[in-house]
Amino acid sequence: MSKEEIKYEISKVLDHFSDKALAELLAFLKELDTKSEVNISGSSALHKILEEDKDLLVKLAQ
């Protein structure tokens, strides 16, 4: 899947999030981006974070 296809699929999912959930997710992603010791290009690190916070993300989406 290309980067543009992934962005499109993410956008479709995010359309179901509340404004508050989107703001919290954005803050989380910005924080993750600023942490230089976290290499988000390594899928295992990002996958671990998303799995740990899966329930929280589902609740935020509601």
C-alpha cells in the first residue's frame, strides 16, 4: 500500500472520531514525533504503542 493510500484509509477512519478524540490523537502524534529516541519508522515500536492504547483509541473514537 502506498503512502497516499494509507493516508486516505486513515482519513476515512478519522472521519468517525469526535473533535475531542481527534485533538487528543493529534497531541499524542505530535508528542511521539518530537521524541527523537522513538523511531516511528520502525513498525514494531509504533505497533506496540498502538496495541497498548487500542482500547483507549476505540473509546476516543466514540
